[in-house]
Amino acid sequence: MSALPAHDMPPLARTGNLPRGKLGVLLLILSEVFFFGTLIAVYVFYIGHHTGGPTPKDVFDAPLSGPTWQPLAVSFNSVFLLVSSLWIVLAHRALCRGATTAFGFWWLATFACGSVFLAGTANEWHGLIMDDGLWMGTNLFGSCYYTLVGFHALHVTAGLTIMAIVFVLTLAGKMHQRHAGKIELLSWYWHFVDAVWIVVFTIVYVIGWWGAA
Amino acid sequence: MSSSPVRPDLSPPLSRLHEWVVTVDHKRLGVMYIVTGLVFFLIGGFEAAMMRWQLAWPGLDIVMPEDFNRLFTMHGTTMVFLVGMPILLGSANYLVPLMIGTRDMAFPRLNAFGFWLFFFGGALLYFSYFGAQGLYGMGSAPDVGWFAYAPLTERTFSRGHSTDYWILGLMVSGFGSIATGINLVTTILCMRCTGMRLMKMPLFVWIMLVDAILIVVAMPPLAAAQVMLLFDRSLGAHFFDVQAGGSAVLWQNLFWFFGHPEVYILILPAFAFVSEIIPVFSRKVLFGYPLMVAATVTIGFISMGVWVHHMFAIGLSPAVNTLFMASTMLIGVPTGIKMFNWVATMFGGRIRLHTPMLFSIGFLAQFLFGGLTGVMLAVVPFDWQVSDSYFVVGHFHYVLFGGLIFSIFAAIYYWFPKVSGRMLSEALGKWQFWLLLIGFNLTFGPMHVSGMLGMPRRIYTYQLDRGWEIWNLLSSIGVLFQALAIAFFIWNVIRSLQRGTPAGDDPWDAWTLEWSTTSPPPAWNFDTDPEVRSRRPLWDAKHPDDPDWKYE
Amino acid sequence: MTTHDHQRIELPAPCTGPMLCAFGITLGFAGIVTSWPVAVVGVIFALAGGVHWWRQVLPDPVEITPDITVHPTPIEPRPERVAKLTTHRAHRARVPLEIHPYSAGITGGLIGGLVMAAVALTGSWLEHGSIWFAINVMAGTAMPSIGDMSTEGLLAYDASAMMTAGTMQLVLCLFIGLLYGVIMPLLPRWPVVWGTLIIPAVWCGLMLAAMSVVNPALETHIDWTWFIGAQVAFGLVCSVWVVRAEKIDTMQHWSYLERLGMEAPGVQPEEDDE
Ligand SMILES: [Cu+2]
């Protein structure tokens, strides 16, 4: 047998390589899912296990009990966080078009809504600590609550920090159409933070309230 | 130019060091991972030797009881997190981009970040020997076992900062592992060279892909559990505080939900090494490649669902125990498929018994033994009988030492010529192999017997009349052989770096892309982007009359 | 910048940022177990490293172009031909290509069982003066009540013991004979030696070790010489009977089409007309 001429070789297969930025962020989100998943599993496992007050029934009102629902502040803030996910999509679309001014506007809107949410969480914590005397070491409920909500808030803070840097870069005129891809990755992270909050909200303020002894 | 790695203003050794510190090159980072891992291997081995000295005969007092607790904690923690992890991440770092024909990892700077997090995390853990006393004047290195069971780790029982160092050191290096895991998956799925579809990747790359995904999903739960423990200890939280409604069993669940996948994270690279080495030294193509891929993926999935087998003895319900007994036994199926395929690869081949192949065969035999005692331990009643005894110690050392460490030495002897450009000495390598083989089996074989005779783990001494003396003495004598073997290895590396035979590009007549570039490979890996049509691109180039792409 | 005739190669530039950042983060955590100034220093390091890192990648990554100085040796085709794994019949010698018919095992077992019984009964008659002794002792494995019998009882005929021992002998010999039939072609070199000496030796050893557990009362009554003799007799008769039977083909080396029984031009390798 002799060596085959080159044209007898089969054509090179398509590799099916994926875009690396997107995959990297998705993997980061995957690992975060397992991190929050653990915290949430522990929270659910410990619902009703606390010895001594204050309990979720002491500090929160019944879910959806009307306009007097005490964590209205949280609910209201949740709206801000959820809406900010919309603004970041609009910001990304604007940058794709190359409309940097519109991008700056929606970006600021996202940042502002995120900040209101964070401020709301801070306000809530202040009330819980000062008025209800609930902190990490008070009981098991406190440990779980502050850890879960705190780590979510930490992720919001991280997102806001990066957003602030991007906003400064926008003001300096350094954000361009070609950065739209990176902004999209940032928006995925932000949607993830949003989605986590929906789960956390349901667990802490609804299921946790019903399940509390 | 700020971008140049060479700093002419520094003296030559410093300039060299500077080059390594600022590097983002996957090959240098890989070497740094592996060298750091080997240094920790010597430290962890020293800790083990101290324990064996103490246990050689009843009633010795070579070390104090509290030091013994520190020794086994640090030995376990070191070997898992500071030896197994860096060597696996380092070899993946070095080899994956070369094998898939690309110039670097997907995120080179993140790669450096991951390494340094691991490095400083390990340093922080060992700093506990000096710093853990803190203001209390209590504690030194962590002494709560490598799985740090609650409530022993609560502030009430573990004063001082030793447990905090365990938490923080491992958390920091864990972040590094997650970063590198993400990087590896992205590299493999996004950076393959022209023509390399997923099913054309070397099996090494497939296994590392599954391994990296396991790292990405298994390390975060550990970090979450450690955060909770840290809050318990420093902020007074009650997660694992039984008096306040917390649950000690929850810690066990969380730890082993990480811990069992971690076991597979550690052993999968061993599979990856031998899957490359055995075909080359049998002069045959790997038997059953698609099945090997399927088995690897299956192991990845099942390994997430077996963790309770570490908790059979704590009194969970029979239903739970039975379920996890079944899932644990199930994992033997894909693992068995791999064993058969390696043997089938060797079957009918022209086997060359060079050192890498010797260590691979050692791996096959000893891993099989460890795997079979693993199936024994999966049987709940048997586990109740020997749980927390030296039988368990013997079992997992057959897997992790007889399996993983033997395969690591196989890999070192196989790829050292590529990394350094020089061959390791075959004669010294064979000395090391036989000494290590004898020493290893002498140390860990008798542990099965002492375990069956009822000797518990983690005791610092024992009474004279239990019938354990001879088995412990044999175990301790084995350490001498192992130490001698390691001395041969170190001598071999030093000698070969200085005056080993030049390796050439392809000393083993191998088939994957890393052997198509120079030894050591240049910073840019390949002059031109490689093109592949089969799983053995170099075979195709060497045998154009009978290329692999005709059969795949 | 150097010029060269290869494609332009760009590599990520070395960067201190990741190392500084990692060091800072570690120090930051170390602050928890040491003192807060350590954490502050850590945060400063982390920020400095982070900024440095960011500026390397944003807005565009900094890259260097290496001087290409070394080249790998080109891979030449090998002159030697590729050897193929040959798959002639001996290649799968461990899987029997030909076996004895299973019926030979069954009949061999039955005949062996008769001879074995004859030897055992002869032994029983010579040693104890009664053939019933051996039968009763054998039945004792399944009937615990026999263990409590006196020696006189063991020498006497017992209908239920006879039934039990007979059934046991029949079933065991059938199955062990079948086993002989299956494994005989697998045994290397001298199958009859294996069947007559080695298998009975293993079996007797097992019984010797296990009898005290299976039925301690009977252990005292068993006459081991005759027991072993009976087993060897069985092994000899059964294995010779099996080995003498004509072998049949197992289709192990047949092709898939041949096994399917396809008859078409070009399928049967032996027929080479055309
Ligand atoms: Cu396990």
C-alpha cells in the first residue's frame, strides 16, 4: 500500500466550539446555583427547627395578607430588582445599536433600581436587628435568614460595583458597540441574581412563614 | 515594554523568579501546580510517617496525643486538597491545551489567579502551625479530622483558631479550584483545533472535562458549608449547634455531598493518565473509546448521588441506607467497564514494560483491589462491622495511593521528557517502582487485617494484647520502603534534569498532539494550528497508508 | 516587533494582577483569624491586583508576539508496516471453540453418582457392617434430627433418611455432572486429572472446613477416607465419561452472517466457486 494522496483525505470536521465568554459565565452561574442551592436547602431543612424566638411569625406578617403586609418594603423592593432586569436588557439592546447615550440612561436605571433594592434590604435588616432583636446568634432562624439573604445581597453588591465601574467608563466615553457582548454577559449574571431572589423570597417570606412553628 | 516578562533590571535568578510569578502561560502554571503538589506530598508523607512510627508498637510515645490528632487531620487535608487537587489541575493545565491543539487556556489570567489562590490557600492552612494559637494560647494546626465533623468543630469544643484556619485555607484554595475548573471546561468546549470534534478528543481530555464539571458543581456546596461553620464559630450562628436546634448530621450530609464527588474528582485523573499511557505502551489503540466516554460521564453523574455511604453507621433509616447502597454498587459498573477496556487494550498488544507502563499496571492491580474492598464497604451490614476501622483506611489508600499516586508517577515518567526535554532514568525508575510497590502493599495490606480485628482509625496508641501488634509493625516497616522509593524518585528527577538523555520531540512514539511539538514546548505551543482527522493525529501522520480516520 | 514568515502568533502578556489579587484575597480572609489591619492590607492588595488585571483585559487584552526560534522536527511516515491483530482460532483459546454436549455431563453425573454411591456403601458396610450408615449420615445434612441419633439408630434403615439421601444424591449428581460437562473443555492440558483429583480435592477441603459449621453433630460420624474416595470415584467416572463424548462446535469463530444462517453468494468463506 502506498501513501494516500492528500485529496483522498476526508474533509476536516466542524469542531462545534462554543463562544468562550458565554460558556464561562454560564459555568460561573452553574457553580453559584450549587452554592445558593446549598444555602436554600439548609434554610428549608431548618424551617421550624429554631428554639426560642423571635420566629418568622413574630417578625413577618402573613403572606399576601393585604396592603398592611409588613414586608411590603421587601415586596416593593423586589419589584425594583425585578424591573432592573428589564432595564439591563434595554441597555444591552441600546449598546448593540451603538446608542451609547441610551445605553447610559438604561444602565443608570438598572443601577438605581438595584441600589434601591439594596437600600430596602438594609432597612429591613435595621428593623429586624433594632426592633425585633433578631441577629445571627439569636436563634437558628436568624442564622439561616441572615446567611441566605446576606449572600444574595452580597451578590447584588458585587453586581452594582461592576455596574458603577461600567457607568464611569460610559461617562468617560469608553463604552462602544463592540462591548455589547461583555454587557450581555453582565446582564446574564444580573438575571441570575434576580432569579435567586425570587426563590429566596418565596422560601423566606412565604414558605418559611407557613412552616414556622 | 510593560508586557515583556524579562526584567533586565533584575539579577538573573530574580528575573527568572519574576518570570514565573507573573506568568499566565498554561505550561508554567501547570508545572507550578505540580511542583507545589509534590512538595506538599513530601510534607503529607512526613506526617504519615510520623503516625506510622507512633503506631509501630503498642504504647509508644513518639508524638503527643494532641499532635497525633493534628497529624492525621493535616495528612488527610494535605493529601486531598494540596496534593491530589493541584497535581490534577496542574496536569490538566499543562496537557489539555496541548492535546486539543491550542495556544493557551480560555482565560489565561484567571488560570494564574486560580493557581495563586490555591497556593496561598495552602500556605494559609499551614500557617496555622504558627499562627493558630491567636490570643487564646490554644490550638495549633487543625485537629478535627479532614472531614471536620460537627459538633467537634463548634467553638465550644475547638478553642482557638485552628478550625478557622482549616475553613479559610480550604475555602480560598477551593475558590481557586472552581476558577480553574470553569477555565478547563471552557477551554475544552471552546478552543479545540480544526477538525477536533468532541468524539475526536483524546480520552484524557474527555475525562478532564467531566472532572472539571464535577469540580464546578461539588466545590461550591463545600464552600457554603464552610461559610456556615465559619459563621457558627465567629458570629455565633447555630447551624451545627445541636443545643439550639442545629443538626450535626446536616454537616455530614453537606460535607459528603462534596466529599464523595471529590473522591471521583481525585481518581478520574488517574483514569485519564492510564488511558493515555496504556495504549502507547501496548502499541494498540485504546479499546472501546466511545464506551470509555460513556462510562466517564456516567461516573460523573452517579458520583453525585452516593454520598450517604459515608454515613451508614450513623443511624439513618434502612430505606435511605439501602438506596445509597444500591447507587454505590451501581458506580462499580462504569468503573468495571473501564478496567476491562484497559485490560483489553493491553490484550494482544506488543507491551513495552517501561516505567510509565509498570506504574500503570501497578495502578490497575491496586485500584482493582481498592475498588473491590469498596464494593464490600458498600454493603451496609459489612460497613457497620468495619466502619471507622483500619479496614476503611486500607481501602481508600488502595484507591488513592495504590491508584492515584501510582498513576501520577506513571504520568510523571511519561510526560517528564515533554516538560523538561530530558528522559528520567529507567533504571532508577524501576527501583522506585518495585520499592514503592513492596512498601505500599506492606503498609496498607495489613491494615485490612488490623481493621477486621477491630482496630479503630485515629487512635494514637493501643494496648498490647489485642493481636494488632504484628500488623501495625508490618505497616510501619512498609514506610521505610516507601521513603526509599521516594528518595530514588527525587534523586532521579534531580539527576535527569542535569544530565538525563535528551528526549527529542516524541520519545515514546506516541500519538497525541503534545508529542508533535518540541520538548519542552515553546510558549506558543504550535508553529501552525494543528488539524486532526482522528483521535490519534500523530498516528495518521506516521502511517499515512493505514490512518485511523478510516476506521473512526 | 520582529517579522517572521509564519502566521502571526499572539499570546496573552504576563500579568502580576492575578497573583496580587489572590494574595490580597487570602490576606483578607486571614484577617478573620489574625487582626483587622491584615484584612485591610489584603483588601488593598486585592484591589490593586484587580485593577491591574482589569486594565490588562479591558478594553482590549494586552498581547505579546513571541520570537519563533525553535521548531519541532517534522513527523515523517514510518517505513515499517502496521501489524494487524490476527484473529485465528487459537487467539480465543480461553473460550472453548468446541464443547462436549451438555447431555454428556448429565449422563456422566448420573453414572458417576451410582459409582460414588457404590463406593460409599461399600465403605459403610466394611467399616460399620451396615450400608444404611452412610445413607443416614448423608441425609443428616438436610435432616437435623439425624444429628441426635445414637450409633445404633444410624446403622438401622430409616425410610425418610433414605428418601432424603436419594433425592440429594440424584439432584447433586445431576447438577455437578452438568457443571463437569460445561467446564471440562475449559480446563487446561489434562481435564481428567482436574476432574478426578483437583476438583474433588478442593471440594473435600471445603467440606472439611465447613462441616463443623454446617452440621457439627455429623462431623463426628463422617469417615473422611471413604468420603474422599467416593468423591474421587465420582470425579473419575464423570470426567472420563464427559471427555469421551464427541465435541461439538460452538460457533464462537463464526461470522455474524454465518450465525444468522444466511446463505448468499460470498457469505460462506469455504465455498469458493466463481
Ligand atoms: Cu464516597
